[in-house]
Amino acid sequence: MRRLVSALLLSAFLLVGGLASPAAAHPMSTSAVLLDIRDDRVEGEVQLPVDRLAIAVDRDLTPTSVLGEDRSFLKRYTARHISAVGEDGNPWTVGLGTGSVRTIDGTAHLVYPLTIRPPDGQVTDFRLRYDVIVEELLTHKVIATVRYDFDRGILKTEDAETLGVLDWDTKSLLVPADEGSWLKGFATTAGLGIEHVGEGADHLLFLLMLLIPAPLAATAGRWRTEGTGAAGATGVTGAMGVAGGAGSTGVAGVAGAVGGAGGVGVSSPRRSLLRVVHVVSAFALGHSLTLALAASGVIHVPSRPVETLIAFSIAVSAVHAIRPLVARGEVLIAAGFGLVHGLAFASLIGDLGLDRGSLVTTLLGFNLGIELTQLLVVALIMPSLIVLSRTPVYSAFRIGVAVVGLVFSVSWMLERTTLTAGDPFEGAQTWLVGHPLLVAGAVAAFAVAARLRCGAPWTAAGR
């Protein structure tokens, strides 16, 4: 009987322990202090879990009461337990905004906006003293994080830097607000520009649609390459005269050959590259203008119409790649729709919450990143397009790629106008953007194969 009782007690103990173990696996809720380092102030917020706060102040708090009858008391309590001093020992001004309740990691938190100002208006290294809740609750932890500091290149949530953990033993920590330089912020924003374009299938596809017709010249509503114009025909005729020994015809043939090199429909590699420069420059001018205006708050356009117009810009450029809409249309398209793409770029910068002082540096860095990415795309793909354009297969290649771009753009337009629930080509787009070197290598291999197969580098390709 005694053994049976012991066995039952042991089973009960193990059962209770087994049921309790999953709950023990969940960490207790923590507080957080999030800091945004500006030139003349520090902004941020304080996040206090309501259940831990109730224990610390010995009150029955609820998400409703912290904004009601307990609101004034809790704000005074929190303000008393936060302070800051500079390296010279002088106190800084600490202010709390109006509190709100937010659910974080499944727990209700009382959140206060936080502002810390130095007496001389110049933010440097300072010491944050903080003992909200931890003064009364020995097991509580407070995670202090810098989520924005331009001079140290901390601009986005994923770049946030944890300064340390405050608890009953550690109630202060040093905030390194005087480190870094504008060069670090400049380099970081340039990286954002590279990342934004390099990972943006729509921006890359728009650029590709503009590059496809660059090796060609528009003649009579069609894309043609060197030697397909009327002057080129004169050159061929004259050359035949030279071979036949007719002197006067031979002179005319020489003149005709010269004319063939510069006649209607001609697009030499040099002119192709010049056209690419015009396209890239026009796009840069367009997006830089609206990027500066939107980022500085002069203009504001909702994101959904902007994203839809970007998809439409790809459709227009794809149609132009199939059949020229207007002479030098790719330059006009790049400049005009570059204005739209600039609005999309500005939305990313707007999310960073920049200071006026760092806005110019950010715009320059972000633009530099965009241009570097564009130049890299041109360097990877343009030589292959020039070689391909001198082969008979380029017409089919150009139209095929343009049709793919048109299909992708229509799919984006339908999705962004909420006419469809999703993009069926998202997987293919993600793969292509994620493997740029492989794609460029495949195009280069195709160009070399086409060149070797045709055996003549300057064959007419326009149709």
C-alpha cells in the first residue's frame, strides 16, 4: 500500500512537471527602450509590459486602466525613473509623450514616446539612467536599442544595435551618440540604393526593356541595324562597281560605302553605347528630380498608384522594344517614367525618418547606389546585346524578351490594382533577380553561339 501511494505521488509530480514545462519555456515579458539619435535630440519610445508594471507599482492594472484612471500616476512614475546626463555631468531634459497601449509579442505594453535633449542642442555621448520596474522587480530585464543613428549607418529596423540590458544590478548605460561620421551614413544609403534596385524586379525589367533596342536604329517605324538603310545599299552597289573595274562607278562606290556607314538606320557600337548613355542619364535625371521633391516633402503621391504606374512604364517600354513608338523613344520613356520611379525610391527614404541635416547626404548616397547598379547592369548585358544585334536571331530575341516583359508588367498592374490576388510569375521573377550573373552569362553564351553560327558580325537584324 505504501509503495502504491509513493508511485501515485511520483506520477502526479511528473505529470504536473510535464504540464508545467511548456509554460516555463516562455520567457517573461521584458521592457524596451528604443532610441533614435538625431543631431540635436534623441527620440524614441519606452515599452512597458502592463503585467510587470502592475507588480512594480502594486496596482491592479489593465490595458484600459493604464489609459484611464491610472494614466497620470503611471506617467509621473515612469518619468521619475528615467534620466540622462552628458559626459560633462550636466543633466539632459527628458520628456514623455502621451501613452498608448500596444500588443508586443502577445503581451499588452504601455508605450510612451521619449525625447531627450542636451542643454547645448548638440547630441554627444551620454549616460542613460533607467530603473522603471527593475527597481522593484528583481527578475525584470530592459533591452536598450539604438534603432536609428545616421552617422553610424543605423537606418533600418534590421540594422538596430542593442546597447545592453538593464536590470536590478545595472541601471545605467553609456549611449555612444558621438561616434561615426557622415561618410558612414553616406555609404549606408548608397548600399540601400544598390539593394533597392538590385532586388527590385520591376526597376531592373524597366531598364532592360530600354536597353534592348539600344543597339538598333529606328527607320520607317521599324528597328534596323547597320547596313539596312538606303545609304547602305548605295555602298554595296558602288563596291560592286569597284570589283567590276568601272572607275567612275568605283568612285561612287567609295562614296556610297562611306554613306553606308552613316546613313539611315545605322547604329554602330559607338552609337549604341552613346544611346545607352542617353537612356541612363535620362532615367537618372527623371528619378533624381522626383526623389528629391518627394523626400523633402514638397510632393506626396500614394504608393499604390505609383507602383501601378511603374508596371505601366514597363509595358510601354516593352511595346517600344517590339516596335518603335517614336524616334529616340527610349530616352523619352526613360526620362518621363523616371519621374514615377523616383516617387517609389522616395517611399523608402521616407520610411527612414531622416533629419533635414542628413537628407542631402542621403539623397546623394542613395542616387549613387542606384546609378552604380544601373551601370553594372549595363556592363553585364550590353556587350551581349550589341553582339546579338548583328546576328539574324536578334529580332526574335528582342521580341521574345519584350513579350516576357509585357506579360510581367500586365501581371503587376493587375495585382497592384487589386484585380488579382497575386502574381503567378513571382517565383520566376525572384529567381531571375536572385541570379544576375547566371542570367548575364546565359545571354553572353547565347550571343557568342549566335555570332559563331551566323559567321558575319554585321548581318541585318531589324525586321
